[in-house]
Amino acid sequence: MAERPYLLVSCAMSVDGYIDDTSPDRLILSSEIDADRVDEVRAGCDAILVGARTVRRDNPRLLVRSPERRLRRVASGAPENPVKVTITATGNLDPAARFFTGNAARLVYCARPALATLRERLSGLAEVVDAGDAPSPTLLAHDLAERGLARVLLEGGGDLATQFLAAGLADELHLVIAPFFVGDPAAPRFALPGRYPHGPDDPMQLAEVGQLGEVVLLRYLLGTRHPAGPPAISRQRPAGPGGRTADDIRWLRRTIDLLSADEPPPPGDEPLPPGGEPLPPGGEPQPPMAETPPLGGGRPAGPGDTDPEPANRPPSLGEPGQAVPSAGDPPGPAAVGSHLPGHTAGPPSSPPAAPLPAPAAVDVAWLRQAIELSRRCPPSQAAYSVGAVIVAADGTVLATGFSRETGPHDHAEEVALAKVPSGDSRLAMATLYSSLEPCGVRSSRPCPCSQLIIAAGLRRVAYAWREPPLLAAGGGGRQLRAAGVIVIEVPELAPEARRVNAHIVDPADPSGY
């Protein structure tokens, strides 16, 4: 039997513990900043679970809102959106509800008496699962695990959260507190009476406190299981006199570097804030599950200030082996960032020490040469035109390549790498320059260019244009970083690379799509 999913319970409540009021309108208990945090949490999960009452009252879409986060999920091999999951004892679900829209898979666990009717009503809209006469959180958790859903976010409502918490099936609790009272005894509350495993003798572990606009986030760990995905929240800590600490500033700089690259850092290389040591996260019979009310609701320095035609620009490309002058110290391998675990649940004892590397003037010059090479590509309506140059640390051109140079399926990086003799020791200190981000997914050949680069032992790659998600999901830069390769993007040159590909993309579109 598969291990049960890692379950996160997310709840927004008033200061006095209410998750809604008794008015017909939904009570807003979170902030815009918190809504974005929840969207990030959703993007890191395999499924989102809510009760049927939440589906009826809030009519949620339960999709990842950010296009960038959806693209990152696809690039990692996951569906664009997590699976939507709900449970009902009565079968009272409207097929027109927004839960049943969008491109996410949908699971509805239904008590057996209403099963046949609901299957007919939701035919083609969702998979309706027989949850037995008295559905329980244990049954649901085990079935989700058997379906390969390893990380589940429970967003509502109060009864459903109570049952999972009381059954000891939750691993993490995200509790957002709004700065007001409700004070209505008829309104729904977050935690209902029950026997919880985390009482005064075994309290939950407070992993984080953060201010998100007008609300406060408390993140608790309920057990010893480690998170099965990316960090769930944007960590903050109280500022000292003057509002910021030196640790905060260093961490923010590192975060800005990563965010401006617009790629998720690889596992083991995400930024964590300053503060303490990482904290690890989280059997009696369970009562039948009830339908539930809602829980509420600078990139690195670039060449922009350099002369557009640097004085140290290499001459026109000649035969491989031609030496050219370089500017300053030649590019070579260097430490990138610091150890930043992607799936730990707390901050390290010291801030990251190294920012992402910035391009040198010579990088800009070589990328211009790669773009010039891309103009030699035979035209294709189904493939990009790309140029690549491999340059040794002393400025020697080891090889060049461009798309379709020797065959209709050639990629520029692949062609260039094939020209370098096997075992050439200079590759370890060389830089591969490409007009387009090396591919991370490929159908025409068994191995994408990112993996060819890693296998060749190159430790530094620079590209001008990040691959848009038109012909493939991309993600080559992320794969290279995950393997310890220094990756530099120079978006100032992306328009030039796009113009060569006007047969596929609109060169006037700054997004490149």
C-alpha cells in the first residue's frame, strides 16, 4: 500500500476563530499577498481537496492562477493544474459549478446511497468514486495515495479539516488570522470539538510566523514527515530597529536574483531566509466524513550599461582553434549560491553567501556571434533557428553549430558538442553560448541538449532568449542548474534572437510567445 499523501491544511479565520459569518456573502479573511501565497502552495501540490459545501457556497475554481506557475508545472512533467477533489454524503453537487470547469482532473468521493444518481449527473465531468456507506478520512487518504497523489492541499471546510486533524492525517497547518472579530455563535468555526492528537502534552511545532499584508500567517508542523514538495510560504520574520536586518537584505538580494531569472531554482538550490535551523514537518477510529463549510478564504547585473559593441568583441568566427582576446579573467566554473534545500521546512542558520553570476562583456560578444550563426539555419516552420559557440577559458573557439546544420533534426548545441573531440580537457573550463536556452524536452532525439551539455562536462552556459512554451515545455536552464552548471541569461539580446525566428514568433512581442 502506498504511503498516505503529505497533507497540508490551509485555513483563514478571524481573531476569534470563525471562518465565515452568517451573511449570504462570503467573508473575506485573507489578503492579496496571502492569495498569491496560496497560489504558490497550490502549484506545489498534486491535488486540492475541499468539502461539497465549499463547492456549493464558495463556487471555487481551484486552479493555479499564475501562468508562470502553470508553465513551471508543465516543464517539470506535472499537469498544468492539480487534481480537484471533493467529497459528498448527499450527492448534492451542481454540474454547472466552477469545480467542474478547467483542464484539471476531478475526483468526487460519494457516499454509496447517492452514488448512482451522482454518477449519472456528473457523467463526463468527473470520476465519481464509491466512498462506502460512511466515508472516512482514512479511506480518502489511502485512495489518493494509490492514485499517486503525494501532496494534497486541504482548503475547506471546517468539518473536513477537523476530521483530518483529529484523525492525525495532517502534516502541516497554515493558519491565517484576519485582524477582526466575527462574534456570531451561529457562524462556522475552524476547529470543532473533538479528540486531537496535538493537545497540551504534544503541541504542534511552530515553524514560521509571517505578516502578509493585514493578516498574519502561522505555519505549524504536526509530525515528523518531511514536506514532499517546494517551500509552501514566503518566509518573513520581524524586522529589527530600522525595519531590516543585514541577513534579511542578503536573503532578499538572493531571492531577487532567482525570481528575476523567472525559473524555479532546482531542488537543493532554493533561497531560504536567515534564522534558525531547518525544522522537520509532520489511530483512533474516525467518524464518518461530513460535508463542510468553507475555511475562508534585479536579475543579476547584466550588460545593459556596457557598450553595445564591446572593445573586446571577438572577430568573426573562423576555424575552431582560433584564439581571440578575452576581457579580464576568463569564464570558468565557480560556486553558484549556497546550499538551499528545496524541501526543508525552515530557514538555515546563515543566509546564502553568493549571488547568481552576472554576464561579462565577453559573454555578450560571444552571444552576438551565436545569434549571427543562427541566421545560417535552413528555414523550418516547425523548429527554431539557433546558433551555438563553445569557447575555452583562454578564448579559443572549440566548436560552433547551428540548427539543421547537417540534418533536419539537428540542434545547434548538439552539433557544436559533436565537433569537440571526446575527452578534450578544455570543456570543463569552457562556456557554451547559445542564442536560445538549451532544450530540456525533445521528441526528435532521445536526449535533450541540456543533458548532452551535462554529460559533456561543461560547467558554464550562457543564452540570450529563454525558450518560450510554443514547441516544447522548455526547462533546460533549470535542468542545467540542478546539475550544478552555471547558467547565465542575457535577456537584453533576446529580441535579436527572436527576430531570427520571426517565422515562428512575432519579433515585436516582448514575451516571445
